[in-house]
Amino acid sequence: MKMKRDIVLVFDLDDTLYKEIDFLKSAFNDIARFLSSINNKPSEIILSEMIHYYESGLNVFDSILEKYTISHVSAKDLIHMYRNHKPQICLSQERMELLAKLKQNVFKVGLITDGRSIQQRNKIDALGLSGYFDDMIISEEFGSEKPNINNFKFFINKYGDSFRYIYIGDNTKKDFIAPNQLKWCTICLMDDGKNIHKQSFDVDITNKPKYVINNLNEIETILN
């Protein structure tokens, strides 16, 4: 890959750099172990039931508490556990190598992610992402979330308008509206069937990315 020192490359996090379903299952696993300690039901069975409720489109926490008639724990308690647990997730070797290569060959690499600070920071720590990014915008810390244009203008305000800006995300409902408005190059990573938020390209032109890729390694081809 040739040096591209005129590029600021900005990534989404969930379902772009890793699969958010892995975070969900990690949280469910912790919660299942907690509920197992209360009712002595094997945690593996509780976890299986929670995943079944999730896949069936039911309210997972209400359903599991009702099934085991656990009254001294609320769904709110389980949501708190979900958001604050230390996730057992990891970045693939291929993804680490790509991010390291991009960090060496473009001017700056950034991250824009929506969510609560502690939840997103726990993901970033578990994935070991900090060293790959020069700037990380987390919506709760920043004060606004996508598609707010300010989350993206942060980079222009910091580095100026002489660079080429590229954004890589997956959510066709909100990821590409602001960067398209700012005339950034937008790239959508296709859902491989495991994404939490399903994609639809039957959207307004303002929502559509310029490029659609099946693998993040295709970024190199677009950059070249």
C-alpha cells in the first residue's frame, strides 16, 4: 500500500470493526452466570434461553425473569449489567494487521461511535483498539450522536479542510448522512448476516454510501 498522507480515515465501531452480537452474547453470558447463582439453574441453560428470546424478538430480560419468577432482580438491573460488563470480545488478527497498516500509511485514523461512555470504552479496551486511533468520538462523551454533523466536523475542525476524509460504517439508517453532507468519501461494509441492525439500501440518496465492500481489506483498493 502506498503512503496516503493526505487522508483522514474514520471508522465506525459496532458491526464494522467487530461483531456487536459478540458483545451481546458476552453480556448474556455474564448475566446467565449471575442468574444461575440465584436459582441454581445451570448458566448454560439460562444463556441458551436468553439467546432464544433474543432471536425470537422478545424482551430478553423481562422474559428470563418471568420464567424463573425472580422478583428481587429487575430488568433495569440486568440492563445495567449488560451495559457495564467487561466484554469477552477480541479483534481478529486480520483486522489488527489492517488497522496497523492503515495507521502507518494515512495521516490520521479516527473512530466515531454511538453509545454510553463506559460501554463503548469497555469494548475499545477489550478489543485493544486505542493504539490504532488518533481520535475517538463517543456520543455520550461528545454530546451528540450520528447523524449529527458535529461528530464528523470534529475532524475537519481539528485537521483542516485540505485533507481527504473517508468514513467506513455499516448502518444505512444513520452512518452516511453527515459525511455525505460534508462531501466525505463514504464506504459501507456489507452485513454478513450477523449484524444487530439490518441494512437496507432502499433509502434516500443522502443515506447511501459511495462504495459498498464485503471485506474491510477492500479499503486498500479504494485508497489506491
